[in-house]
Amino acid sequence: MTKLPKLDKLLDSMDNITHTLIYCSGNEQLKKVAKILQQKGIKFNQITANEQKKDRETALEEFEKGYVQVLLSIRILDEGI
């Protein structure tokens, strides 16, 4: 069972989303979550193994400084950057 409808409802109920980390189970789920965030106008970035180290570091920095509201990850943060 997918949790995407629940995520959609949760995002609708939140007034101000900041410093939110969403872990995805794989690339397909990440793409679906990214689509939902984009449709809602939520600023986000992603960290996956496909990005270069510098890009991952930039994504984390933008997240820490609040330039993006949500950071998507596919368990790469468990492994380190």
C-alpha cells in the first residue's frame, strides 16, 4: 500500500513547511513525491547516489539555510556523504 495519498493530505493540512526530511524507498517513489511537492509549490531538493558529492553538499547547505523547505533522500544519508 502506498503512503502517497496520506502525504498529499498531510501537506494540505500544514500551513508552513520548513526543514522537513522525507525518506523514499527508491527512485520511483522519489519521483512521485517530487511531483506532489512540485504541484503544491513546495521548494525541495533531493539527495541520491546519482548526484555528485558537491551537488549533495549544496543540497544539504540549501536545506540547512532554509532555501528549500523539504529534502528528499533515498537512504543515502544513512551511508554518509
